[in-house]
Amino acid sequence: WYKPDVFHIQWAKSISDWHWVQQFGIKLVVSFRGVHINYSPIFDPKLAEIYRKYFPQVDGFHAVSKAISLEAQKYGAVAEKIKVIYSGLSEIKNDNPREENKRGEFKIISVGRNHWVKGYTYAIDAVKILVSHGVNVKYTIIGGQNSEELLFKIKNYQLENNVVLLGNIPFSEVQEMMIDADLLLLPSVEEGIANVVLEAMQLGTVVLSTNCGGMSEVIQHKKNGFIVPVRNSQKIADAVMEIGQLSENEKSNIISNAKATINKNHTEDKMITDMISLYKNVLS
């Protein structure tokens, strides 16, 4: 009844529930995020058909990466109507010094739900390789608790002292663990652009990501982070060993470049400005 000028659907899967707003002269905008575009329409043919039916009629699209905008075009999204708007982070001050690592462990952390697309099995395979090379590594997965697959792999590889699975914990605690970690690892098979990587870069933690989705739009290899092929545990292990050998000066440069990337492309102010620009273009 309020009849807004623009109706923005945050999740593409719900487009069939809301396309009717256009009948009342309301402009329709749809967001493209990871799961809804990258693989849901692949294993759900009915969803793919819904996209092909309604995407050509949408007035404007918001894509979280260039890579995902290309995926959406496979289902009829008009390229000229898509605006790539990167996720923006609120400004934070990280004045907390990293705790001294008295046990000499190389601490790796991953954060995300327990799902095959997150690639945790490849990460654990990489830990096995690292341990076989004598690396004293401690890998913590926040969100992987109670996964039968991961627990079996850890037990089978005898990595109980090297891999820890945690459930969901408050974001403030996640931030503290990121700051304390030597490395944030994103072993995913597919992503839009993972916010956890942006958050780690902002906090000053070195990042290692697979080259999935739009991650190469954020990470420049060996400049502001590290990037390796998807589904390649050996490459992950090799990169971890390389990162572990970085001098303090090399590490400091990478962290500084990462923060500069966030300040340039991933601030909350820039995201808001770009989103308003999208709405104005749709209305004009």
C-alpha cells in the first residue's frame, strides 16, 4: 500500500513472489549474490526457468562481483541493467596487538557454514600435507562443528591435534580470532565475493583464497594476499608454507596493501553511494 518508487529483492530466488510489483508502476531491482546464482539454478532446473522468465523484465540488477554478473546473464539478465557494487565494510579501529604465539603454531582460520561449496575437505587435505612436512599448524574452522564428513577426515588423518571445528560464535569473538590468526583461509569452490575475506583484510590478517567467483577481483597474488586454484590442496599447502616464510617487512607490505584495497573499493560509504546511483538510474 505504500507504493515505493523502487522495490529491491535481496535474494534472487524470491523473484517469482514479487515480480507483480511492476504492475503498479514500481521499479524492480534484484541482487545477485553467491549461492542463488552460482549453483542453485544448476541443480534446480525449475529455478533456472523462473530466472529465464523474469530476469529479462527486471528494471535493474545489483551484482556483488563482475564474475557473478556474467553468471546471471546466462539466465537472461540484461548486461546493461547490471551494476557491480562491491560489499562495503563499516570503518573499524584495530588497536589490539596480536598475542605472542608462545607455542610456535602457525594459526589458520576459516569462517563459514558447513557446506560442500566452502571446500573445507580440500583445506584439511592441505593440513595433512603440511603436517607431513613438519609444519606445526593449527587450523580452526568456525562453522564446521558436527560435520560427519569433516570429523571422519580429521580422525582418519589423525589430525585431532591440528584441526578444530567450532560452531557459530559471536562476531566479536570471530574478529578476535581473526586478529590472532596468522592466516585467513578461504578454500571455497564458489563464492560471489566472500565478506569474511574483506573483514580479514580490514583487520590486518593475511589472506589466502582459492580463485573462485569474484575473489580475483579483490586479491592480487602476493601483493595484497594470496590466491590459488580451486580444489587444489597441494597448492594451498605450498602457499601456506610460503606465507610462513615471509619476512616481517614482506608481511607488513601485504597487510598494508590489503587495507588500502578495502579503503578504496569496499567502504560502507562507497557501497551506499553506488546503490543510490543504481536506484537513480532505474528511476530515470
